[in-house]
Amino acid sequence: MKKIILTIAIVLGGLGVFAQPTPPTGSTGHTGAGQNGPIGGGAPIDGGLSILLLMSVAYGAKRTIQIIKKDSQN
């Protein structure tokens, strides 16, 4: 019963996200990043993705080495 109530609460809580009004435009009709640009500007995400990729490769290498060492001891 608790799972059903939790699921309903999450679904209904998520519906409020879609009900938000669009942000107002400036006096010139632009949203701040240009007329056709994304709201809030174009934030670069390349640096974060590169770091995430390097960290995941390092973690995978670490786990692989641990598994190989564990198998060689047995």
C-alpha cells in the first residue's frame, strides 16, 4: 500500500513541473540569449562531460584490476 501511495505522489508531484508558465521576455522580445537561443543562454557542457568520461574510465579500470587480482588469488 505504501508503494502505491508513493507512486501516486511522485506522479502527481511531477505534473506540477509541466504546469509552470513560460518566463517573460524582455522589452525587446528577446529571452537573453538571442531571439532563437535557449532560455538562460548556451552553457557549455563539454568540460563536465570530459571529466565524467575520464572518471568512469578510471573507475572501470580500477574495478577490472580488482577483479583480476581477486581471481588470481583464488
